[in-house]
Amino acid sequence: MKVYLFLSIILALLVLTDRSQAQHPIDIQKLTASGHYYEALVLFEKLPERRVTPEAIESAARSAWGLSLLDKATSYLDQLLREESLSNEKRAKILSMRAMIELHGKKPRVAILFGERAQELLPSATELRGSILMLLGDAHSALDQFGAARGFYLQAFDEVSEELIADTAFRIAEVERHLGNLEEAISFYRKVPVSHERAPEAMRALSEVALQLKDYGGVRVWLTKGRELYPDYFLDSWVEYALGRSAFELDEIRALKRIRQAAAEKYPLSDSWITLLNALAESAEWNTLLKN
């Protein structure tokens, strides 16, 4: 907070400097696009009012957002929304930015209001409308309104840009899981490509859902594949327990014994998942003795 306040004070002081040194508005756009947010804001604050363009205001808002100066970013965007010359598409884009900032600031209800205004301006399917629908899904998810979120995500899935399809599929899977629609959740988790950054989470979720459905062969498949592709994401004791539980239910006692021995070398006996794993192993040993 102190850093943000310091930046705001510095920017305010710069307004008092010689505005004649300001460069062209296009330079603000270039600086923002290259991630030089502070420099872009400094230049914007020094820009004479007669040279301020809507594009410069939008870039200043993006730079302020990039520096987590959310109040300044929303002030710029509100200024831009007062421009009567904005097209419906441009206005929808600015409103969606406003919604994203509100969601980032943990105000999902306010984000929904801006998102709905943006959606109303785009009656036909477009990639922009798809991203707005996705944002509305995120806002409803933040309020645990998973049914509403599901509706927005499903609509967004058919409209978002190609690079957002996997993210949307993952979100749909998550809300389906919250709603208890486990088969539907599996279907959408599997739409996340193994090369995608969400893939480790999706594969982990698939193993958890499989365990919930008592699909023990599926548990083993997803955890084995997950360990192979993303070893750092499958290092915890729950993985050992889930593999042991699958071996127990599939009556693979030797495999269970190996899993138990390997887990004992990595985790303390006090670990709750290891306690459950050991209980399974001991139960299997008793069952074997009774059979004999």
C-alpha cells in the first residue's frame, strides 16, 4: 500500500512540471504495450489536455492497473466512458475492463453490473462477448453462485478465442463438480490439452473425481500419468493414499505393500493420509490371513 501511495504522490507532483516536454499520445500506447507502466503514466500526466486521446486514456488506465493503482485506473476508464463517440464494441471493451478491475478488487457484485452492461451492447456472438461472458462466470463463481456461473461459462465456450477455450473448459468442469455433476466435470476436464498450464490441475481433479466415483482403475491411470508429466504437482501424501486405496479396492495387495513402503520413506507416520494408508495396508494383511 505504501508503494502505491508513493507512486500516486510522485505522479501528482509530475503534473506540476513543464507540460511542454510531453511527447505524442502514441508514445503512451507504446510504453503501455511494452510493459513500461510507470513511464507511460508519467508521460500521460504531462500530456496537455488538448492532446489527450481516447487511446491515450485507455493506455493510461491499463498502466495504472498494471501498477495496481486501481482507483486511478477506474478514474481513467470512467473518464473514457463519458466519450459519446465510442462505438458499442469499444464501450463494451472498456466496461469489461471496469468489471475486471472490480473483480480483481474483490467486488464481484459490482463486476457483474459492469459486465452485464457490456454484454447488452453486444447482441451477436463475438470473441469479445465470449470473454465478457467468461468474466461474468468468474464473478458469479466468486459469489458461490455456481449454477449462474455454469450458464455463462457454457455460453462463453462457444464464443471465446481459441486460446481461451481450455481455460473455459476448466472453469466449466470446476462448477460442474461443485454442482455434483461429476460425469460432466470429467468431460470438460478432459478437454484441457496436456500442454496447457491448467493441465496439472485438470489431471489432479480427474483423479479426485475418479476416487469419488470409486473408479479405482481411473484413479491409478490419472495419478500415474500426472506423475509422469508433472512430477512436481503430484508429490503430496494424498497421492500415495489414493494409489494405495486403489490397490486395496482392486485387491492388489503386493502393489499396496510397495506403495506403503515407499510412502514410509517420504512422509512421517503422523501424516493423516499416511495414517489412512497404513490402516488400509493392515486391513489387507488381516484379510489375507483370514483367507488362508
